[in-house]
Amino acid sequence: MTRLNGQEALPRPTAWRLAVAALAAAIVLAQGISAPFTKDAEPQSAEWMQSVAQGHLLAPRDDYGFLTQKPLLYYWLGAAVTDLTGGVVDEVRARVIAVAAGVALAMLILVWTCANVGVIEGWLAFVFLLGTYGFASRAPLALTDMLLTLLVFTALTMVYPLIEGGAARRGHVVAAIVVLQLGVLTKGPIAIVLTALATVFYFLIVRRNPLVLLREQWLWAIAIPVLAMTAAWYLTWFRYGSPHLARTLVTENFGHFLPAGGGGTGESARPTWFIVAHIIGGAMPLVLLVPAAIVALVRGEFAEPKRRAILFAASLTLAVIVLFSIASAKRDDYILPALPGITIVCASVFGLARDAHPAVARLRRVTVTVIAIVMLTAVAALALASLAHTSAPAWLDSSDAELVGIVCRGIRTGDLSQIILLLAIVAAALAALLALTRVDIARAGFGVGILSLAASLLFTAVARPRLAAERSVREFAQFVHERIDGAPLCIVSGVNYELSFYYGAAVPDLKTGRCAQKGSTPAYLFAYATEMASLKRDLRARLNPVLQSNLLGGPGPPALYEITP
């Protein structure tokens, strides 16, 4: 055991403790791994993975024939898992790499924070990360973002000793080269950009000139091989994959960062504050601790080595905010690399001594109190709303409103898993308040971490999987497949990766599939309720309902129609 600030602290992370922590992280982050796909991003990713498993290593295509839009490491790893397990890609196989990356990232944050900030802070950062909804909800997603976040944060931990004047050990340099190149193979040059930008911001924060890095031999020992391998990778990809991939490189790595008026794609264009707003929302309620940490940093409450480590962790958060706020394309998945730094910053608040500056101690105490009271109030509001059959607030979007509705129904029906998690929130909030009265700062921090973890699990382990089951076409697509027995099937327009994944083949639109043409062979139409108005009147007159679903979602419940000749 070690002691910190006069309190008995947690033991340092030995091998068996790390193993237990990794198991706990895997259990938390794997919640919802088998939930059905919804929307298009995950099933399309799974289709590319299946294409790689079938031997298309450099030019995998989805069921509609579109080439992958990103480098291939995530799909290679998923395909390898598929081959080793002897089956086709399903939800678990498509998501297991992302979950494994999330577990590895949580463990890396635990070890790095313990070594550079403090033992209590390390364990708290670990719990905080698992309890951050924006992080935990993205772990079981068949997307590249979690693997990218792991590799970028790992690269920064490799570079940190070199930045701080440590000996340029060959192991650190080689590790940084390997990890950065793996990041490029995951999502392209953005891995290099985020790592470099975070390093520059760190130098600016600590009032050091980042240009001095240009004189460091280790920087060029890393940069030159990484850039050379990146160029070689893209040339190989274009040469043996498809020359059309060059257009993808421009679109993904330049078009998304330029405004539409300046030659950008204009895709996912949102307000400048979009990224900051989603970071705050995804890190609630822990993000409320950030002001206390900022005050402590400004007032010099941390020892200098610890202060530099905290600022270095925060530099990646700042890099994400600046880079993606000015970018043309803004998606909520882009916030993921910002969350590890926030959890470390928030955890640092509880490593301060009891005799910290009164302003810092007061702000910390008030923040913990506010978090605990807000969470208790939220639990009480959910309980009252469920008993009174109150609908979700109108300002929530459809998916959030349905999540709240699922929780309320669970309370009314006495769902044991939800009741346990809600009681855990209440118990942790009360424990945090009690710890404050005893000036037990570390236990107050763990109370906040546990209530956040329980609240996150309420949605990631219970509500989100149930919502996915209520929205996904997984079962309905099977009914459709059995009903039409190989007859032509079309959708109204565009593509539908969720349907194609579960149907087992691409489903063309009416124009491409020619299902609406009159003939002797019956054809079928898969259409959402909101799509019916877009059909021509004569076509609507030829539609006979065959199967009707009761699925939720914005487009309305889909149905299967027979198109009469």
C-alpha cells in the first residue's frame, strides 16, 4: 500500500490487479456487443470485414460494391477473428476488436496515470473512463474510432518521456514508429496529425517553443520512417487495391476538413460548437470537475512533474476540440480521442491534499455535492415519471426519448437489472456525500466514479441493447427472406446496409432493380412508412401489404409489399 496526502491509498497496480482490472473493463465495455446493428455505419463495416475474410485484402467491397473508405487494419483484424472462429461476420465478431481496443486503452490509462500522476488518480481515471458514457457506449461499435484512439494515446505515451528530456531510447522510438504506422493503417494520416497537434499544444500550454522539437534527433527518427511507410502504404493500396482509392484519400483526409465553399465535401457540416457540446454531453457528469482541476492547475496546487503529466493528457483533448471544430465534417464519434484526457484531468482533482487552497477545496466539494444531488434528483425524477406514466420531454430527440422510455418501463415493471443499477447510483451518491463530510477526498472521488459507472451501465447494458432490438430490421429481414423465397426485392431509393447485412445480399432500389416494371413474375418492395408518400400513385395502387413490422425509428416501421404485375 502507498499513502497519499495522509490517506491510505490504493495499492500499486501489480500484475494480478491489472488482470482483474482488465477483466472488469472487458465486462463493462462488452455490454451490448451482441445487440443488432442499426443504421448503416456498422453493417457496412461488417460487410467490408466479410469481404476481407473472403480474400479481398486490399480492395474489400460492401454488398453494394462500394470500396472501403478507410485504411484496412480494423477490417483485417476483424476478418482474422472471423477466420479463427470459423464463421461468418456477425455482430460480436465485427465489434470484438473495438471492445479489445477499449479495454487496452483503459488499462493503458490506468498504468500511465499511476506512473505519472499518482496511484489514486490512476485508479480513479480508470473508473472514470469506464463510467464515461461517451466512451463506454462507443466501445461495442464496429467502427475504427476506438482503435484509432488507443493507438494515438499509445503513441503519445511513447513520445512523452522523449519530450520531457529523457534519454532517446531505441525502444521508445521504435515503439512510436510502429504505433503511429498502425494508426495510419487504421484511419489514415489523422493519427499523425492528432499526435503532432497534441504535442504542439502541450508545448504551448507549458510555455515552451514547439519549434525546438525540430532540433531533436528522435523526432526525425520517428517522423521520417512513419512518413515513408505511410507513402509506401498508400502507393501499395492504390496500386493493388484500386486507383479509385486515391479519390477516397483526398475526400477522407482533406475534403472533410475544408469548408464546403473551399472545396470541401460539405458532409456532416455542423456548427463550430458541435464538438465541444458533444464532449460535454458525453462526459457528463464527470466533466463538471474540469473547472476545479483548472483552478488547481492555475494556482500551482500540483507538483511540477504531476502538473506536466496532467497537461500532457489534456493536450490531446485540446487537439481534438480545435481540429474537429474547424473541420467541415463533424460527427459525434470524433469526440472519442478527447475523453481519456478529460478523465485524467478530472481524476487529478482527488489527488490534491486535504489542505489544498481553500478556493480549490471549496470548488471540489461543491462540484461533488452538485454531481451527487443531480444524480439523486435524476433517479427520483425517473421513478416519478415512470409511476405517473409521464412521457419523455419534447426537447429530446427520438432515440434519447425512447431510451428514457425504456428505463421508465423497466422501473414500472420492476426490471431487476435496472433497479439494481438505480440503487447503485443512489448508494454511490450518498457515499460520496458522506465521504465529503469526513473530508475523505479519495472515497468521495470513487463515489462519483461508481455513480457514473452505474448510470452509464443503465444505458449501455440495458437500455441501448433493447432500443437496438426495437429498431433493428434483423428479425424482420429474416421473415422477409423466408416470405419472398428468392423473388426480386427492392427498396424505394438509395442503399440500405442494415437490410442488406441481415437479408444476406444487396437490395437494389426500384430504378436499379426494376421491381416496378410490369411482368409475370411477382416482385416485392421493402419500404418505411415515411417513404410511401414519395411513390407514384400508380405504383402505390399495385402494392399489396404482405408483412408489417412494429419497429421504432424515425423513418417509421418498415413493411413488405408485393408489387402486382
